Amino acid sequence: MLKQLSIKNFALIEELEVSFSSGMTCITGETGAGKSILLGGLSLVLGKRADLSSLLDPNKKCVVEATFQLDDYNLKAVFESLDVDYEAYTVLRREILPQGKSRAFINDSPVTLNVLEQISNYLIDLHSQNDTLSLLQNEYQFQVLDTLANNQSRLNAYQKTRKEYIEVTQKFEALKNNADQAKASFELDDFLYQELLKLNLKEGMEETLEQQHSALSNVDFLQSSFAEIIQTLEGEDLGLLDQLLKLRSLASGLTVKSGQFASLEERFNAVFVEAEDLLSECKHQFENLESNPEELAGVQAKLDALNTQLQKHKVRSSADLIRIQSQLEVRLNQTLNLDEELHRLSSVQKELKKALTKGAAELTTARQGAIQILTKELGDLVARMGMQEAAFEITLEPSESFLTNGLDFLHFKFKSNKGSDFKPLKKIASGGELSRIMLAIKAILSNYIQLPTLIFDEIDTGVSGKISDSIAEVMVAMGQRLQIINITHLPQVAAKSHYHFKVFKQQLDDKTLTRLVPLDKEARVEEIAMMLSGNEVSATAIAHAKQLMN
């Protein structure tokens, strides 16, 4: 509910602050008094575009603030989804700076215009006689019908299932389209995989093979070198081991004479042990060396095969070939499991389609029941507002594909006179008829859900007499359930409002300013009398005004 509106330095408004209450409030005033300026200022906190020319004083900033009481709106989740702090009394503020910049705030936190507009859509619903296009849109008609059918939870479940169904269908089609290509490449992938598998790949194997090849290719040289090493180590008298043995003995003698040389003896012992170990290892290698043309040929063949695969796959190491082999294995397994995965996806798709069909049927059944209610209540309400011969025909036509909101096409038809044919609402209803139909729909919806503050901008233009009384009665009844703010030229509507404000222009210091003031009972009588008779307020008009208010 809108509790307070403050406007500073906007158009002809120097400073305006007004408080609103629940129920029905009317705003009246002569044509050109500034009612549209008031709505223009309010539209700024609803996220509409700002215009620098709207500043009354171009050297000062324009500030518009609207305070809302949100207790009955269940908007905490909406605020959280937009990352905005929720407060039971929420303040929307818009500023236009003299430099042309525009800023928006919610509860003193800066927000984007998009966020401001999204929040304000839950708080205020503004309608004028020319603002009934939404009524002609199929999406809005569905929203009305689904609200009456209490379809929100069904619709959420259907849309969740539909999203899953689309995802599974896309996966199935993509896999099916790739199946032929995958099967065609299976033989080549398998051939390449088997080639690599035969190599028994191990990381670093190219270095190992090259070492083996070098050893087998140089057996004579290696044998000669090892023989010379062995001879040098163990030759009599001049052998290295004999010399080391002698050195170790001398070091031992030094230690006997003085313990300070013990470390030298230990080191000579270590060198001697290492030399003995080297001799043993060299003899072992020498004994194992032999010319083996077959083994050399085998190693050469492995090297050739490895190099062939490296060139074929255009890589540089066995590690790269191991990675390629793994990729081939994955692709082969995927192809082998292709039919199984297609079958699984097909089964999931069928189950989701079954659930979708059931969910859509539940939506349709609920809508059929709501159509009966909407058709009757709409007919009754518009008849009260002077459209006695009007009738509505609302039908559902089945769709062959799953739509975003079910399996229904909605046809909203209307006729204004008996004997005429039903035709689409947008092709036959006049502006005044659309306004009354929109008012009737809002009145019906207010019985089922908590609507935001409704602001009607002269939607009663062009009607008078008994019809205006009926429109007023509908608005007053709605005012029992939600806040209504109605800008009107009809005295019958103004007389039935719970609260009354007057907008007028005032000359002050060579400036023309727009003012908005609340009217007490006596001022209301005079204002309504003036609306009835014109500028001259007669005793008859006063009496008529009092009669209307009672």
C-alpha cells in the first residue's frame, strides 16, 4: 500500500508531500491543473525514464520518494532474488541531478532502474483509458485465467518438467544425429587404438629403447672397455685394488700411532670397498655382454614402430601417444554404448512426455472451471457498468506441441449487442468498453489474490449518469480489499470515495505551481457541486452533491 508520496522540483511542483490510506481515494481538478504531472512524478519511482527538462529549477535536483507498507505482499523472496534489503516500510527514491544524471534507491541503497522497475511492478498497477493493451494480449488473458484457476503450483511443476523434457530431447537428437558419424569412424578409431595397444606403451620408453639399441650395437667396444677396466682394477702388483690395499694398510699404521688419523683410515676403507664393488659390477656386466643380432633387431623394430606412431599422430613423446590411446578408448566405449544411451534417453523422454501431458491436462481442466466463473462474473460486472447486452466467449483450443504454459490456445471473444457474433476482443471492443472490462477483471482478481495499489487515470472518461454510479460502486467494493487511487472527472465517483484530494494551479511570485490538498467534508461537498454544475456552485448543486455523498 502506498503510504506517502513526496515530490520536489518536478515540472510545476515545487514541493509536495501527501499521505494516502487504505480504501478508495479520488483526485479531482480542472483539466490542465496538473493531474498528469502528479502521475509523471510518481512514474519516476516506478523506473520510468527521466527528462532533464522536467526540473522546475534547473539548478536543483529533483527528488521523488514513495513509501510503501509491504506487510500483506509476501515480497521478501522477491527482494532477496534482486539482492535488495527488505523492510516492512520500504522507500523508493529517484533523483534527477541538474547535470542530467539519474539515480535510484530502495531503502537508501543504490539500485539500477531495472531493479527499481521490477520492485515497483509488485507495488503499483497504473491504468489509463489508453493503457488497456495488456488486456488484449494473450499472455495477460492466461494470467487472469490461471489466477482464477489457482494454477500457479501446477504451472510451476509443468514448466519445470517441460524444461527437463526439452533438455533430454535435445540430447537425444544430438546423439542420434552423431550416431551415424560415430559408427562410421569406429573402425578407424579401433584400428588406431589396436596399433597403439601393440606397442605396450610406457612413459619414457623411447629413451629406454634407445639405450638398449646403443648397447646392443656396440658390444665389441663395451667388452673391450670392461676388460681393460677389470685388468686395471685387479692386475697383479700394479692393480688399483693392490695399491688401495697398500694405502689402507699405511693409513691403519697411522691410526695405531695416533688416533687423530682414524678418519683417514675410514675413508681409505670406504674407497677400497667401493673399488671392490665396482670390480664386481664390471665383471657382471662383462659376463652378460654378448652379441645378439636377434635382440638388436627386435629393439630396432620397436623403435621403428614407435617412431612411426609418433609421426602418424604428429606428437613428440610416448606420453602423448598414451594420451591419444586413452582418448581413442573413450570414443570407442562411447560408440559401443551409443545404442544403450539412446535407449535410456528415449525412455526418459517418454516418461517426461507422459508427465507433461498429465500436467497440461490438469491445467486445462482447472482453466475450464475458471472460464465458467470468469465468463459469468465478467458478464455481471460489465452489465452493472452499462453494458447489459455484452457477453463473453472464452474457449480453449488444444495445441499439438507443448507450449510454455500447457497445451492450450486461448480465444477471448466478445460481443456488445444481442444478435451480433462473437469476435476477438481486440477487434470489436471500444476504448471505453475495454476500460470497463479491465476494471471488471481487476475487481474479480482482487477476490482471489492480493493486488498492488491500483491507480486509475480517468478510465471513467466518456460515461455518466447511472453507469458512473455503477463504476463508482465497483471501485468502492474493490477499495474494501485493496488500495484504490482514482483520478476522475465524475462527481458520482468522487462522492463515493473514502478520501478526496484536489489538484489545482496556484500563482506565486510570478510562478505557476501545482498544488495537491486533502479536502474535508465541507470542501468535498463544494468540489463535487462544482463538478456537477461547473464554475458556479448553486444551492441545487450543493444539495445534489450532499445527496451523492450520502
